[in-house]
Amino acid sequence: MTVVATLIVGVLLVVGVTLLYQAVRHTVFEELRTRGVLAVSDVSMIVRGGDPHGVLPVQDADFSLLQVVDERGRVIASSDAMRGRPALDVPVPAVPDRPVARTLHVPGVAADVYVVSERVRGPAGLRTVHAGAPITELTRNKNFFVAALAAAVLLATAAVAWIVATAVRRALRPVREMRGELADITGGDTDRRVTVPDPVDEVSDLARAVNVTLGRLEDVVVRQRGFVADVSHELRSPLAGLRAQLEVALEHPEDEDWPSVARAALGEADRLQGIVTDLLILAKLSAGVPAERERVDLGTLAAAEAARRVRRVPVEVEAAEGIVVLADRDHMVRLLTNLLDNAERHAASLVRVTAAAEDGEAVVVVADDGAGIPPEDRERVFWRFHRLAEGRRRDRGGTGLGLTISRDIAQSHGGTLVAADGGGARLILRLPLAPAPESGR
């Protein structure tokens, strides 16, 4: 930023001082032209009134170099300063009575000479009148003026570079502090945040955004640690039970009923397989693994899942037609199966499923007539490996991941899954309805 700003300002300054020099030079020469035209006019009046010879009077002290030249190029009259000098080496003006100005070097004169020439008709014929002024001041001060302008450009450019560099360094100081604070944050310092500087500007907005990101990372780390702890605990129990059963059986192998031992081991293996399967599903959902989505009729799918196998209690399904969502069919099957299994586990005599469209959403309600979920536990039932006392009593082999997976599936499809008031447990699934298919497709 400093280099770019300095280059831009440097170019602008160079252009500016060049224009200034040209303006000053133009002003000086315009003034010389005005005075030169007056000086040559005075001499031209003399030529028109007669044919002057000898010394010409000087009216303007600066325009002291005066000459009158005939058609043959001979000097017939001049001022004292030009006495004895040859005619000025200036082209004869092409149009009479029209002054022409030019700058030239005159031998014997230290500075350049500004000459105004005019062709005049007098009694003796055409005469060329020259009036010249040495450009002493401009010539003498030209080098100093150019050097002063160059020095001003260099000093101004250096000042701009210092100001911009200081301003940028000061503006980026909070960013350097944030960089240092972020570098100090390690895996064990997830609760730390960066300092939000004053005043409110883009840098403070950046700091707040960084803090929001750190908060999300902290939440992910906390959930990951809790998940690892829960997984290790849940996997340890069936593994320990399986190992204990096998060790006891091997202590007295001749006294064991090995088919019973195998059946018990198979039960523990099934439980382990269920936990691992659920964990893989959770891992894919958490990682956001993309899944192919299609148009799925939730009402039809809910009725099919309810009738797919015989359950402990009857399941009533009341589903409207055309409750279509864009979803992964396998995920929807898993979600509905989890809700139906949970309702069957806690129902006393009936499970009721309804599917309808409300305000652009597909709403599926799975309710049972069991003991219900206490208000304080309606969010906890969606925690990983969290099982209420009644659930553990009714099904000791469950993993405690069914409702967790169901909510994650709902959220991955842009929907929600909550527990609500009701006579028993009442779980409400909401998903966005699929847009109507375009005509011709």
C-alpha cells in the first residue's frame, strides 16, 4: 500500500510541477510578447513616417535590441546596444504588419533573446523591424527553479511515503495483535478470544468475526471431547462384558454350555455392531458428507415403514397425499424407523403417526400413549448416549443414539425435530416441502 500510494503521489507531483513550470514559462513569454509587440510597434511607427537611419530611440529598457533591416538584409538603423552588429538571423515575416515572435541566441549576448519581428511598408519600401529583449531572469533562475521543483517533488513523495507507511502500520496494529493472540491459542485454550479494538470499523468487525469462529470451534471441540468420552464408555461396557463371559467360560470349559456362551457373545457383538453403525452415521452427518437427494413422499414412506413389520402395539397412520420433500430416501427411512421404534418402546397400547403440510413445511408427528417425556428431559433425549430411566428399563440393549441420529438427519435436510407436549411422548418432524416440478419434466 505504501509503495502504490507513493508511486501514485509521485507521478501526480511530477505532472503537477511540470504543468506549473510550463504555466510559469507561458506567463513569462506572454508578457514578453505583449511588451515586444509594443516595442516593435513604436519602431514601426517611425518607419512608416520616414526612412530612419542611425540610432533608434529605446522606449522599453528591456527591449533594447532594436534593428531596422532593408530588403537586401542591411541594417539601416539600430539601437545603441545593436550598433555595429549584423542583422539578426531571423526569417523575414511572411505577412506584413503581423508581428512574429521567436527565441534565439545572439552572439555577444549572455542570455537567450526574445525577438519580435514585423515587416512594415515605409516611404522607401518594405522594411523589417526587430525588437529583442535578453531573457535574463528566466535564464538565470531556470536551473534553480527546476532544481527547487525536483527537490519539492522528492521531499513531498518521501513525506507521503512516511505518512502512508505510518498510517497503515498503525491501522494494522490490531491485526498484528490478533495474529499474536491467535498464535498463542492452542488446543487447550479453546475458551480464549482475541481483543476487539476501538473504534467500530472493519478491523473490529474482523475481530468479532474471529471470536464468533473461535466460539464455534470451542463448541466443536467440547462436543468432540464429550463424544469421545461417551463412545469410549459405551464401547467399554459391551467389550468388558464379552471379555468377562469368555474368560469365565474358559476357566472351566468342561462345565460350560457353549451354545449359551456363543449366544450371549453374539448378543454383545450385535450391541457393539449397533453402536458402531450408529457412530458411522453420526460421523457422516457431522462431516456433511453429501448425499443424493430425490423427491420423497413422507406420508407414503411413513405408512410403508409402519406396515413393514409387525410391532408390539398397533400403529395408526393418517397421512395426507403429496407431502413431498427433497431428501435422501435412506436417511428418511432411518429417521422414521428410529421414531417408530422409540414410540413402540414406550407406548402402552397405541402409536399414532400423522403427516400433513403446514406453511410450506412437511410435518410428521409420531406420538404414543406411554408415560411421556418430562419437560426437563425433552431436550436431553436428543443427547448422544443419553437414555432416560424408563428407556433403560424397557430396552437394555439400546445405544442411546437413535433420536440423536434422527435430529441430525432432520437438521442436515434443513428441518427440525423436537419433543412436544402430549398425552405420551410426542415427536414432531418438520422439513421444507419440495418445490413443484417444472412443466415438461
